[in-house]
Amino acid sequence: MIIEDIVRGILGMPPSTGKISRDLQLMREETKSWYDKLIPFLEEKELELLSLTQEKKWVKKSLEKFLVGAFKSIYTEPMFTYAYVDYTKGKGKNALLQVRTKSNEFVYRIKRKITELYVDGTLAAVITPEAEMYSVRTRRQLGRISEVSHDYFGVIIGEREVAHLLNPEKVDRVNPRAFIILENMTDQEEILFTSISLIEVVLRTNRLI
């Protein structure tokens, strides 16, 4: 396995399916200590508890460095975990992100032209570099992120703007809330909201995009 990683790195080749699977398992192992402590994250009142405060660390495994962490509520309780590895060593165009909430696992296979989104092991959607999410099955747009101002991004699900996401680069206070929820959401809309917004929280807060 190590020889494969060395050859891939030298030649600039994308990781194999086997490599992705092994790294995903490492991600789960590195973040599992938080799993039992996670608080629920699928209702409007709980979504608004998420802050941009996180606990994180870098972990070296084989030839890769993984960024692992947990984002916390405004009361410092862990709300979701994440693990990230960049196969292009800082360019962010060939990466893997795993996110775990109390109820679901989201895996983002980040590529130069598209990000594949797996929800609980099933390929559910793709996300463009412009933060537009499309259904794999129907090809229709499920949601998108759009800039509202320098301070906030709008989170649109279907045709409704359901929330604002605080721009992490403009944070000027301690322990800020990540979201302002504008509309009530159905269970399905909350899954879509979580799918498209948590990747933004992780990547933007850690300046990975």
C-alpha cells in the first residue's frame, strides 16, 4: 500500500478506489472518540446552536496528513466531526472530506470539476465549484450557496433561502453562531441543508478553499 502511495505521489496520479476506502476508514477511526458525545443536529432550533468554534489537530498516517476535528455548539458541545485529506498537498482540487453528525455520515470526494456527495454510503448528489448541488438521479438542482454580503452567505434549498451562513473570514466575535435560520424545513430539506452547508463550514473556516 505504501509503494502505491509513493508511486501515485511521484506521478501525480489520483488515489485509487482502494486508497479512498482505506483513508475513509482511517478518518472514522480518528474521529470516533467524539461520536458518542455528539448532540442532535436536525431541527431548526438545534441548527442554530452550531458555532464556528472547533477543536482540531493534524494527524500523520502513512504518507498523508489528515486534518481532524469537531465543531461545537455555542455551549461547547460537539455537534459534528470531520476529517480531511488533500491529495494534491495544498491545492484542494483532489481531496476527501468525511463529516459525521449524530444521525448521518456525509462523504465528499472533492475533484477539480465536481464534488461527489455520499450520504450514509450512497452517492446522492454532486456539488459544482460554484456551490450548486444537483441530484444524481434526476439532475435537478437541490440547493446552492450564494453570497448575500461580505458577512453572510445565503443557503438556498429548492427555491427557498432557508438560512444565512456566517462568513468565517469576517468573524469579529468569540464563539459566533454559524447559521441564522430563516425558514422552517422538512426532514428532507434539513438533510439537503446539512449536505451543502457543512462542507462550506469546514472548508471556509479552515481556509481550505
